[in-house]
Amino acid sequence: MIKIADKKIGFIGCGNMGKGILKGMIESKLIPADNITVYNRSIKSRDSISQAFGNNSASSAAEIAKIADIIIVGVKPNIIRYILRAIRDLIKPSAILVSIAAGVTIKTIELALKDGCKVVRVMPNIPSLVNEGMSSITPNKHVKKEETALISKIFRSFGKAEVIPEHIIHAVIAVSSSSPAYVFMLIEAMVDIAVLAGMSKSQSYLFAAQAVVGSAKMVLETGKHLSALKDMVCSLNGTTMEAVKVLEEKEFRATVMAAMQCCIKKSNNMSIE
């Protein structure tokens, strides 16, 4: 059985999402900080991360490639191929390379590396920064089941994770990676109207955001159909029914679906092959 605490983890590019992953691993005590090394091009950024989390710092991507059992690559999609080609001969044969670069396919990553390299494509989302992330995990054919479970465990240290085939990654982007923006827009609209009705802005944020958190928790924990949950709120001829009537007239659900279809199409067009 693979012991994750014994693994050496290396980050090549550790921005906001990388810091969320790093924070989750350390705070959950999944991996000791001493076993984690971070490389960022900016020395100031490397030092700042090291001071915040107690991890080690590297002065180059090559240094990470030489020591890491699991390499998490969080560089910009347009430069990932150049980074991987530069380190391909230094990566240990047993190492697992995890890419969180949006739009970069497993095939693209494999072509930049040596044959037989273990690659896992991961699509996390922004709530990972507050330990409520949702990540998709997609391994290539060289990654064993127990290794996939290992990577899933890392991403479950700050939220939830599911293994998915790569061909549905665009749906994941629409329903998970991009969707926090839709939710933020919904909360913003709710807050604006609450303020207009006399509530303070701080209280409006609390009431609106907590309603979204609680509603999501009911979906995950009750097992009830969404229409049944909606009916629990909608009393006959009540206030909620008036609001729902307007949302239906304004094609709220159809608008959300249309927006997500556009998101899926854009994701397909942006894939880097």
C-alpha cells in the first residue's frame, strides 16, 4: 500500500490555486511541510509561500523534477509544454505528473514528456481556497489505480474529488470550474435587492451567502430531488411562488443552461492539442 506521507511533493508554479492545494495538504496533515518543495520564478513569491506554510523552496523547475515523487504543475497553459520539455529527462520514471493547467489535454502533456510517463489531469475550482473545492481527476493509462487513489486523496484534503474520463472535462468546466462565477453573480443580485429593501450590506452578504451554502448542503446531504427541495420552500400562493413565477417567466433556468452551453463550446475551442 502506498503511503502518501512518505512521498516528496513538488510544485512547479504555485499561484492561488496551488496555494489552496498546498494549504489543504498541510492543514489536513496529509503530507508534512518538510516533504513539499515549491518552485516559483519569483524569489519573493517562493519566500512568501515558504514563510506562510513551512515548505521547502527550489531555485529551478529542474530541481523539483529531480526530487519529487508527485509533481504538481500549475504554470500558465501557454508555457507548460516548454517547461515540461525542459525537465523531461530529469523526471523519475516512477513519478506522477499532475497538471492543473486549464485546457491542456493529456495528449499534449504526454507529447512533451518521455514515453510511459504517468500523467494526471486535474481540474480544481476556486472554492478550493476555502477547503470547499471540487476537483476532477483524469489519469492516463500509465497511472495505476492505487496511484489515482493517491492523487484523489490529495485533492480531497481541501474538498471533494471525482475520477472522470477526459472527454467530459468540458462539462466539468461548465458545472464546476466556471460555475462559482454564476453563483457569485446570483449572490450579488440578492444582496443588491436586500440592501434596496433596507438591510445593511454586511447582513445582506451573510443572509444571501448562507442561504446558498445551506441550500447546497441540502442537495448533497438529503438525497432529495431538486424539484422536491424547491417544493419544500414554495408554499401555495406564498412569497416564494411569486419569485419563482418571475424566474420562470424570465427563463432563469434556460438562461443558465444556455450560458453553460457557451462555456462548454468555448472550453472545447480552447483545448491545447
